[in-house]
Amino acid sequence: MHDAKPARPAPVGSAESHVFHRFPKVTMPRAVSGEGVYIVDDGGKRYIDASGGAAVSCLGHSHPGPIRAVQEQVERLAFAHTSFFTSDAVEELADLLVEGAPGDLDRVYLVSGGSEAVETALKLARQYCVEIGQPQRHRVISRRQSYHGNTLGALGAGGNAWRRATYEPLLAPGTHIAPCYAYRDRRDDETEFEYGQRVADELEQAILQAGPETVMCFLAETVAGATLGAVPAVEGYFRRIREICDRYGVLLILDEVMAGMGRTGTLYACEQEGVAPDLVCIAKGLGAGYQPVGAVVASRRIYDGIVSGSGFFQHGHTYSGHVTACAAAVAVQRAIREENLLENVRCQGDYLATRLTERFGNHRHVGNIRGRGLFMGLELVADRASKEPFDPSFRVAARLKAAALEHGLICYPMGGVLDGQRGDHALLAPPFIVTENQVDEIVDKLDASLASVLSDIS
């Protein structure tokens, strides 16, 4: 009797595949292995992962620490539901996150990803208001063109026009103020500091218009990620935001799902702003892709408000505080500390910024280069002098993603930067282990990819 012939895997995106892919009409390469900052497909082609997927793979794709931690944890105990047990991995991860946290951030609620973290923070903020006798507070203020996740609560709290459009009837109405986006919005007659104070003051106006007693929280990305493309706030903006929140008893929630856990050169991105939020949301680099994990780190007063009230947070998911995911995250966070990777983020981040400026600083179709650490964005424009965006029909971001893959580069282009329709950027967020030679490779391949797209368009 002959052995059965092994089934050939169906091509990704083909009619034979039973997977409901995110882009069902696109035939994607099949990833089979990872090595450091590279991913390899089934044809042997190597791609340098210059965006960490979506700012996830901060340790690269084959770091032995989290791999070993997952293996050892699964052998001992893969899962224990948090309504019955705590575990060593859960406790150790919380200790590590609080140890490096600013202000009085003191308690950690563990979930499975960024959208869950934002949902958790919103529900925690609401319950806190109820517990302290302010049930009238329910309004969420955020910023236009912000992105906080794809679940309905997180999507409703955000201001990404394109992502919201289809689901608008299902979303809670929100209040959105201007982002801190100096490249586009700073007037010629004001300094960057003056500009930052002006747009921060929009928060106070929105609070007063809504009724201060009804506003629950202000939600913002510390460094605007996927929608705007690594846009940091100008000096003094978040300090002014913190003052306004404190004046009106509004909670400050910072979304560091993309920018946190060392991506900008400090463990928490808000350390560089000189502020501490009431709640901070983290994910992506927390587990570096070795397991799905996210968290909300809460201030002591939020925790005390719940404990001294009902004593029960009315929220939870089956995989909250998943033991194996937490073990992986512990190993990731220990590697960042023990291998001094934050220093490499700062060093290689400076080098990446320098190389991008050398190559694209005077490029006729690159309007702005911005970011912090290994979190950099290039805004692509039809005309550098006028800042006019490309016509959306050109699909510059989609073309750049495809061209980059052809050149063996994974980057994170996005369209609809300005209003959900117009504007394109390319986001770079390579692993913290990246070297100078690999930074050079990223810049060279990005240059070749962009040249290919522009040649196509012209």
C-alpha cells in the first residue's frame, strides 16, 4: 500500500483556499519562516521586515527567549482562567510593567490585544466614574483621524473617517478635536509651541461645549500611528492636555498600542512628554508577536475607586491574562532590558532618521519625515512645495505596499491620511535588534519601491 500523497497547500487568495482573508482578491506570498529581521516565503524569498508587521515584531522573528518561555510554560500550564487563578507569569508581567511606568500607574489589566485594551480602558473609565458618584460622566473626546482599534467601542471612540464609514450606524457618537499635526496645520505666524497650545485648547472648548460634568475621558495616541504615520506631538502639547483634564476632572487615556513598549526609545512613549496618564493602553510590542497579548495600566486612584466601591470590575474576556501569552511577554520585556535594546532603538532610530533625510529630505514627492526612535513616517505628496496630496485614484499607498514586497521589503503604507480619502504615508517600525547595515537595506529598498510606484503613476 502506497503512502497517500501529501495535500498541496492552496495558494493564498485562490479559489481553493477556505480562509476568509483580509484582502480576498489579493494573492499573497505564503510566509514559512522567520530569521531575525527577515521573513522567508515558501519560494525562499527573503523580506526585510521594516515595519514589524504593524509595529509588532520588536525582537524580530526568531528570538530564543520568548520561544523558550512559551515552550516551558505550555509544558507546565498552558491556561488558567483568571476568574479562578492568578499565575507566576501574570504577576511577573504586571510587576515589570509597573516597575517602568511613569506617575502613579500601578495596576495592570491583561488582555489579548490593542483593541481589547482600548475597550477595557473605556469601560474602566466609565465604571470608575459610576463608582465615585459621577454617573453623568460618559462622553469620550478624541482626535480627528485617530485610530484606536477595530472593535465597535474602540472604533467608535476613534476618529478615522475611512475605518468608521461602513459601521457608522453602529457606533456611539463621539466628539473629535484636531490632532497635533504641525506639518499640515501649524500657521506661518505661530511657533510650534504656540501651535501645540492652540490645538490643545480645543479640548477645553469641547469639554465646555459638552458640559464638563458629562465628559468622562480624553483618548489620544501619544504618537499618532497607523492613520497619520508616526506623528509626535509638539513640545508642551500633552502637558497642556494634562492640565485641562485635571481642571475639569476628565480622565486622560493614552493609547500606546503602537508607540509603547520601547518603540520610541523609552518604555512608555509618554515619558518623553513629561506627563503620566490615568490609563495607558499597550499591546503589539508587549509580546512582540510571540503571543497575542495587550494590557491596560491603571493609576492607583482608578484602582482604588473600583476596590472601595463595588470591588468588582464588570468586564473580562476568556483569554484575559492568558498564562502562556504572559510568559512570552515577560521574556520579551526581559530581553529588552537585559540586551539594552532601548539604547539600540535610540541609536538606530537616529541613524534611520539621518538616512531617510539624506535620501528623501529633498525628494519632490516626500513632504515630511517624522517620528521618534524606530517609529518613523514619510508623508508622500504630489507636490512638495504646496503639500498637495496625490489623487486618491492613484492608490499610492496600495501600490507602494505591493512594490515593496516585490523588492523584498515589508513596510506599512496607508492612504486617507487627511480625511479618510486623501493623503498617503509610509510607516517604518523595524525590530529593536536592527543593525546599521539593515537600516541601509531598508532605505535602499524603500527608495527603489517608491521610484517604481512614481514611474508607474507618471
